[in-house]
Amino acid sequence: MQRSEAPHIPAARMRAAVALLVLIWGTTWAAIRIGLEGVPPFTGVAIRFAASTLLLLALVPVFKVKLGRQPRERAVWIASGILQFGISYGVVYWSEQYVPSGLAAVLFATFPLFVALLAHFLVPGEHLRRVGLAGVLVGFAGVAILYSEDLSLLGGPRVAAASVVFLISPLASALANVLVKRWGKGMHPLSTAAVPMAIGATLLGMVALALERHAPMRFDAASVGSIAYLVVLGTATTFLLYFWLLSHYPARKMALIAYGTPVVAVLVGTLFLEEPFTARMIVGSVVVVGGVAVAVRAH
């Protein structure tokens, strides 16, 4: 079983780590939105991952990590680099040009639902039971409620289309996480975070050169502060912590993070960015998170 692959982490330490991830990742949605006001999406995320990669690689000799020594380690790098750091975050940054940060966070809360479905087929010992399947269906029913809203009222005519495209992000991240869980046994968190991040930065940098070479940019205090926050806390710190936890716990148990992240993101977006949040979105959000809770607890 997957639980016996690594030493047990005390429950209090895991709860503290999860709480920290929820707090930081819950605020990154607003930080991305702020950064997009000065820097185009693909350029912004490429800078974020390039800088974060340098920070993480600087820690490799400190922790005496031997990169590329584990079986399938390079395959994990490529899969995670393309799926999680390339496709998923590229879609997030592009979509947040139009999608309010709170709604984006709620839509990304479908991530553990995709994880539950994919882990059932790809990760031994993480089979989805009937109750778990019911939770997945409830969660996606919440998404349907969200899409029954007139999304154009939340930010313009492109919100609905961008919200549909946005769902590619949690699906790509879920597949990446399941592959890391299945084939990343024995890999140090620096390996599962830094090298795939470098691959993602390279891919998104090429997209930025192709599409945003002549786009206007403004590196003011807000955009630079946003990138710095996302580099140090929103990326380097959180992904190290996340992959460390993922190496000790089942992929679906890590979905606990999805309970609180949308709540933090919605509060930040509503209070500080003046983003609208309607009654139907509240209902849809509750149903999504409720479905996640059922799916995870059924494991």
C-alpha cells in the first residue's frame, strides 16, 4: 500500500503543512491577477518559474541531492514539466486575464476530483469506491451550477469561454500528480519540483517569445511585488512542501488542500480586488467542495 512507502509524519506537522499551503496558495490567485496588470501571462509565468528554479537548484548541493539517479526520474521530469508547469499554469495565467481570481480558485478545486478518477486507474492501492464516485459526481454537479451563472456579468463576455478553457488546468495537474505518485518513489522533493519547473519555464518562455515579444509590459511595484511573492512563497516554498507531503501520503489525501484554498481565494478576491461573488456561485462552490470532501473521505 502507498502509505507504507515512507516514514509516517506526525498528524500535527501534516496539518500545519497543509494549513500553510492553503493560506499561501489561496492568495496566489489574487497575486497572479495583480501581476497580469503589468506583465503578459506567458511572460509572467515564465519569469516566475525561471526564478523559482534558480532558488531551488541552489538548494541541491546544500541537501546533497543526486539528480537523475532514480528509475524513471527523467520521465517524471518531462511529464510533470509539460503537464503541471507548462500546460496547467499556462492555462491558469491566460485564463485569469478574464476569469475572476475567486472563480478560478473554485474551478481549480475540481483538481482532486480528477485526481480521484485518474488515481483509480493509474495508482495501485488508490481505488475509487462507490461513495467516492458519488463525491466526484457531486463535485462536478457543483461545476454545472457555476456554469449556469451568467458568467459575463462577472467580468465581461470572455469569462464563460475562458472558464471552460480553465478546466484544462486542473486536469493536467491531476495527471501530473498521479504520475509523480506512481513513478516518483524515492525522488527527492527538489527533483520533483525544480527540474520539471525548469522544463515548464523553458516551454512557457518559448511561447512568450512567440506570442508576447511586442506586448506592452510595466514592471511597477505591484507587478514586481506580485512576481516576487509568487516566486519565493507561491512556488519555491509551496511546491517543495507539497511534493514532500505527496511522497508520504496518498494523492487523494493531499486533496484536503482543496477544501480551504477556494475559501481563502474568494475572500481575498472579494475584499481586496472587489470581485463579484453571487449567490449561485456560493452554492456551486459549496457543492464542489462538498463533493471533494466525500470523494477524499471515501478513500
